[in-house]
Amino acid sequence: MTTPLFISKRNQFYHKISGKGLEIGAFEHPACLPENCEVVYCDVISNEEAKAFFPEVNHTSLVSVDQIIDLDHEGLKIFEDSSQDFVIINHVIEHLFDPISAIVECFRVLRPNGFLILSVPDKRFTFDCNRPLTSNQDIFQRVKRIPKEPNPVDYFDMLQFVHPELLDESAEVKEDALKGFHRRREHLNIWTDQSFLSFIDEVLHQKKIKSILTNKVLSNENQFEFFGIWKKLL
């Protein structure tokens, strides 16, 4: 089976990683890390739930989940400050109600000189291509809501731009579709590589997180995603 281009691009950088760390949301694409790495796999759902919610995924490739964690509700509170050499979080924060807190939490648990490895899909290469971009202001305003969790209406633009054929259906059909998007935790945050870079730069600046972007792969290089590695500074 041919390795997808975006996975091949990621694999060029994983040799930099060592020690112990977390991989959040590995799902069917766990990072190919050096043998000396010790990884705790975290996800918001169990493997059995994943099989039920995502029948389209190759279930034989799902990594075994060690810790069930909902980043929007709990963050990474079960892990101590400065306790991890790396945190890998590929294709997760686009699903989150509060990606700001998730980024802050990832850096909190990293040791100085530890690495955050993070990727997000670029909407231009996905089913989100017609959805409007999520602005930084949209996210900073959204996270002020109480309760801090999405509701089905937050996914209405999926009806408009991904499944417009449902717009003429009955209110009940549309409501069921929105509930389905909500249950599957479809993308809430829609970015291109450049709009995501703008977002994370603003988060790091506002939260006074000292780091340096050591490596990046733009979506025109892998036809799918932005991939970046940040080193936490002292």
C-alpha cells in the first residue's frame, strides 16, 4: 500500500524525537517514531466508539488508546507541568471548541526544549474547501461562551457548503444531520496553512509562550495539511 504524501512528509521529521511523550488523536495514522520513544496514546473516544462513529476508517490500523481525554473539558490535567519530551497532535484541534486552551495545555506539559508536533488540514484540499475560513476573532469570541462546548447549530455551514443537497429537506432531516455532525465532532475550525499560522502565532503571543517554529511543511508541498514542529524555549 502506497504511503500518502502527507505521511511521508511527516516521517521526514520524526527522527528528531526522543524520550517520552504523548500522541493525541493518533487514530489510524500514529506517528512513526524512533524505537527509543515511550508514547502514551490519548483520544477523546475509545477504539470501540471509533469503530461505531467512523465506519469508513480502517479499524485494523487504529492505535490502542491508553488515556481517554476530552481536551475541551479536561485539557491535559492528568499530566504534570514540564513532564513530556514531546506532544504530537495531528488533525485534532480543528475539531475542538477551544483550540486555544489545547495549544496552551500542550506547551504546559512540555519540558523546556521539548517539541510540539502539530498539523491541521488545509481546507483547500478537503471537503471543507467551500466553507468560510474561521477567523482568529471567531475563535477568541467563541471560547467565551458558557457552556464551553459546541452545539449542533455550530455545524450549520456544513449543511450549506458540504451537504447543500440537505438544505431543501425537512427541518427534521436537517436537525438529524446537524446532530450527526456534532456527534462525530466534525471540523469546527476551518483554516488554510497561512490562516492557521496566523492563529497559532496570535495564541503564542497572547499567552506569552516562548517557542520557536523549527520545521514546517506547507500544504502546497503535501497537498493536504500544514505540519509544524515547535520547540519550547526556556
